[in-house]
Amino acid sequence: MKYFEDIAVGERFAIGRHTFKADEIKAFASRFDPQPFHTDDKAAEGSHFGALVASGWHTVMVWMRLMAEHRRASADAMRSRGEPVAGAGPGLGFRELKWLKPVYAGDTIDYANEVIETRVSRRRPRHGLLTLRSTGVNQNGDVIMSFVSTSFVERRSEET
Amino acid sequence: MKYFEDIAVGERFAIGRHTFKADEIKAFASRFDPQPFHTDDKAAEGSHFGALVASGWHTVMVWMRLMAEHRRASADAMRSRGEPVAGAGPGLGFRELKWLKPVYAGDTIDYANEVIETRVSRRRPRHGLLTLRSTGVNQNGDVIMSFVSTSFVERRSEET
């Protein structure tokens, strides 16, 4: 990924798109979030959702996977151009995670991140802290989920 | 689960315990959070963690599964005593999700919830809004993650 110094507040980037199929919704929920409106068509029809919906956690896990793939693809592209690649640290946590609209089987979600804050870490001065607002938007333009996360990003060393 | 009226601020309940095995850490991360310190022993040794660690998301997904199992077991026990069981609605979101300590392969985490707020929903007056602080604590007594969540719980109908 880019070095901390090369990341600006306001920057927005798309990280990928995913269509939630019924089988995948049920498989994820059976393992991690076994509530009837996520695992069973008939039960979902009788719920206030009216049809099968993805676990909110599933919509976040797909973000995580797309984010990791996006980072890897960006790093590969930078390396192939001969550019140095900054190390990305682990996440510190998340806040304001909101599930705003249901995600029904067949919905396609576009995921994007926006940089909302950057600052140097006091505890680890070789790193910056990057704060992103991440969103998923469905095919009708509705934001289905949103959260804010902060993670470490390597700073350029003083030599470079 | 219990009806909204039967839930009091300050109530604490254990929901279960889980030991994170190396194979499971790698399998989860390969699918959802493919960062080297979650998927590869050697890479993890060279990272600032010093050894394989579970994805923070994995530690939350295990909470979700234990929570669903706990709810189901409580509902079964209430039904077997002839008590009415309240409906639990979907979660609205999460806040202050913090990964405070790494979870290494072999660590055992005890999960618990504490009720920190209850109030009647303005939008859905037949429901209450239940706010929980959930934590995972490792075998050394360290809190490894913490978050706050709010979800709908059915109120007793006026007839009962």
C-alpha cells in the first residue's frame, strides 16, 4: 500500500463489488449467525424482512476480503512499477458500524473507502494512523452499511 | 429470550468459551482476512506479533455464534418450563469495537455480555432496545476485545 505521507484526507477508492447469492448467505449464517431470517427462506418470508437477507456480519466480512485483495493488488502493481511498498499494520478496531438497509439474496454491493483522518501515531512514531469510512452501496444506490476504522500505515523512513 | 421488561441494566451473563486452534485461525483468515500474520506461521513469527494470531473479525464471529447458541438454549429452557419466549430482532449495529490484545493459537477466550442500557423503541413501540457491552477475556484475564451493540427485544403485550 501507499506510504502514510502519500495518503490524503478526502481520498476515495472503490475496493470491489460482490453479489450475495442465497446459498452463500445461508452457508455463512449457518456457521456464524444462525438466525432464521438468514438461513431459511420460509422463515425469512414470515419475518419482518419478507425474504432471505444476508447477515450484517457477512456484509462486513466481504468488505474485509475485498480490502485484503485490493491491498495485495495495489502492492503488486506498485512493485511491478519498481515503487517501494509500505507495510500495513493490523486494525485497531471499528466504530459506528451500522447496518442501514437489508441485503437480499441477489443484491449487488459496491464497496468503497474514504480517508477521513490521518495522524502520526504517538506510540509508534514510525507509523501513521489512517482512519477510513467504509461503505457498501446496493444496486439502487442505497447505503446498506457503514463503519469507521483506524489502522497503522508505515511512514517513509527519514532516509528516503 | 427474556422479554424486554425482564432485563435489567447491570445484568451480566456468560455466553460461552472458545479455544482458537491454529488450523481454524488460518482457515478463517484465508477466507475472510488473508493477512500473513493470520495465515502463515513463518510470516507471523517475523511480524510484530511474533507468532500466529487470530483475525480480530474471527474473535467477533465466534462471539456471534456463541450468542446465537446461547439464545437458542435459553429459549429452549424457557419453553420446557412452559414460559413464553420473547422474539429477538436483528442487530442495528455496533460501536466501539476494539481489539485490545492479540489472540494467539491455543488461547481460550471467555465471552460475556453486560446490559448497559434499556429503552423503549420510539419507532417500534412494541419493542425495547437493548444495549450490551460484550467482551472476550483470555486465560490470563486480559480483555482481548470489546464492543457495544444495540438490538430489538420484544416487549410483553398489554394482555399478559
